[in-house]
Amino acid sequence: MENTVFGFTEAQITAFGLTYGVGGLMLLMIFIVGHLAWKSKAGKMGTFALFLALTFGFVGFIAKYLIQYFLNVH
């Protein structure tokens, strides 16, 4: 078992970090934006605008996994 860390290869660690690590950070960001909207008393339209503007980058990340899933590409 050469070139492994705790029995995992570099590719396996990277795949785990990209799926669960970045996914967890995205979830944390959603909570942060929600807290920001709540503390600023943004209202419904303001909350929508905050979520739209601050979380729009998630769309590409999620779309990548959906495309891989439906096209069965790994």
C-alpha cells in the first residue's frame, strides 16, 4: 500500500472532499445567508434577493453532479 493515507488514495480523498466537504460548506453558507437576512429584517423580497445573489454559484456545482448522474459519467 504505497502512496496512500490511511488506506485511501489521493483520488479517493479528493473525491470525498469535493462531494462532502464542499457540499457541507454550501450548506453552511445557506445558513449564513439565512441568518444575515433574519438579522437585517430583509423581508420576503430582500431575503429572496440575498439568496439569489449570494448562492447563485451553487447552481453550477450542483449541475455538474446532476449531469454526471444522468449521463452516467464518472
